Amino acid sequence: MTDARDLARLDAVLEALSLERRAAGARFFEDLYLRFQRRVASETLTRPAGNPGAFDAEAFFAEWDDEERGLVGEERALAFAWLAKTCGFEVTTSEGTCQRPWEDDAPLPDEPRRGQGLGGSSLKVRKARAHRGVIATIDGRRILADAGFPLPALVPLSPAAREIPTGMGTLSATVSGDGGVRIRCEARGVETELLRLDVAPNPSPLPLEETSGTSHDASPQPEPRGAFALRILDDRVLFWRAGRMTILDAWSRLEYPLPASERAAIEKIFALDLEGISLPEKPPAEAPEPATLSVSHLSPVAPEEARGRVGKGALPLLLVSSREERVVAAPGGSLITIRATLSDVPPLGPGEAVRKTLVFHLVSELFELGREDGSAEGRPG
């Protein structure tokens, strides 16, 4: 039962989140989730990931109210579960696995492809990480509030949601008869599975003490190796680790070098105060990997036909020093990818207007390559 002291602490946290305590309804839950995701940073620069079994959500928020720190993975899930439970919501947590697209992209196997520096075949495989999701039951309906992933939106499970548009792609859920939950994302021409959770059909509400550091027998859950920063925006995902910046959206993936010495840029991109924080320096290499912008599109045309169109009539684009086109056989047609190498990308990135313009032009080229009428003559050039 929530006592007066809990409510006083809760009011302080809600005030810091620019919220007020309200009745435990669906609208308040959505506001609480979205505000938590935006205000509690997802990063390990200011606070390294700890042992979830020893995590005390109440103690974390008592310190966060004075000095905001980041929180990731299972600790982040437990923090939101404590916050929602203290607000009067019925919540439980479920174990499973996840694969985050910004950590490592997972394309289909490469087939022989045209373009400088391409060739051979390879397969990039992402390993699933242990994961814990938060499930709320409101008005008899279950909702996935995955603060630990973190997902940019709530995902209804009863009935299971279909085609939720987000900055990382279109999310959909499936729920099996035994309670298994699968969350998939359609983005950059492919559909991938992000989450698997084992959810009991009628889960018991999570006691408040289980969100506040009393389950010490739990094993630490590994997060991405090395310090990182993550920011989920309405239209894109920002991720930094080991001197490399990634900007991901439903159509494209931009990567460029961003060394730890560019502290001011990292602070601005992720809205962090890093004063007094030691950032990990990547060992010096002969040369950093170049900046690249990749876009992908699933086309109904056969791979042989799509390959016959590549390299024709592409317009020169600002910042693009070279490009390569890849065609991969996919169910029902071809997965076509254009990867452009960029030059002179500043630490803060090319700027959103420039990035979106580049994505627009490259995606337009993809559509011409993948036209079902068998003609690429409509490409500008």
C-alpha cells in the first residue's frame, strides 16, 4: 500500500517531470510514460549500468530529483515500474529478449553487388540481449510500456496493436495463446523482431517492494559494451558509442565519426550536462571509418532486373563523395540499398534539413530503381 511518505516522494518526482498526480487512467499513464522517456536520459555516461538485482528505484529518484542521471536496461524498466505503481497503476514485469537496431544493423545476407568496395557475401547477426518489459493493465486491457528498450510509444496488447508509426519504424505486436509477446518493426525495407516477452495470461500485480531493490537474487543483465548515449525523438533515434554517431529513422541510417573529445557536440545532441564526466576515448586508429548514409527499400522487381538498373543517372548530391548500390533477393522481390559516403560532416552532424534532403533524394532514387513497370528512364539525370 502506498503511504504518505511514498506520495510525498512521488509528488516531488512528478513535479520534476512537470506532471501532477491524477487518477490512474489511460491518458495519465501515457503522459507518465512519454514524460519519463523524454526526461530520464538513456545513457551510461553520467551513471554506469549497475546490477538490476540491487537497484533501488526509490533511492534513484531521490537522487535524480537533485542531479539528473541516466538509466538503462532493466534498471530503467524497474524505475518506471516503481513510478507507475506508486501512481496507482497495476503493473507487472516480464522477462524476455530484445535486439536493438541502433546497436547493430541486421541486414539480409549480402549477395554479389555493384559499387566500389563491394563484393563477396556476408551475414551480420545481432545477438539477443536479456530484457525485462513492463506490462500495465488499465480498464482490463494490457499495455506494453517498454521503458527499458526503450520503445518510443506504448504498445497495446489486448487487442494487439498493428502498425504504430514511430521514428524508428512501424511497430506491430502479436500475442500467442500462452502469453508470448512479439514486437516487430518494419523499417529500412525489412521487418525485424525487436522484442520477445513471456507474459502470463493473467499476471499478478507487481508488489511495490519488488521495484525497489529487494530482489537481490536477480542476475545483472548485460547492456551494450562500453559507455553510450541514446536519445529517442519523435522522428529519429540518436545513438553514440565508441567515437561513432548513429542517426536512425524509418528510411535511413547515418553514421559518422564523433570522438569523445567533441564533448560540446555530445552534450548538445543528447541534452546532457557532462561537466566533470570522463568520456571514454577510443584507441587511436590509422583513420576513422568514413561517414555513410544508407537507405533501403523493398521492391517487387526481381533482383536481376533491379541490378540491371543500378548506376544510371544518379544526380550529384551535397556532401556525397561516392555511393554504392546493393540488390539483395528478398521474399516477393528485392531489397535495394544505396549507401552514400559523405565528406566534411561536422561534429553536430550535417543538420536535420540537410540530412532529410539527402534521404529524400536517395529514397527517390530507390523508388526509381524499384519501379515495377520495368523502366528506370524516369530517374532524373
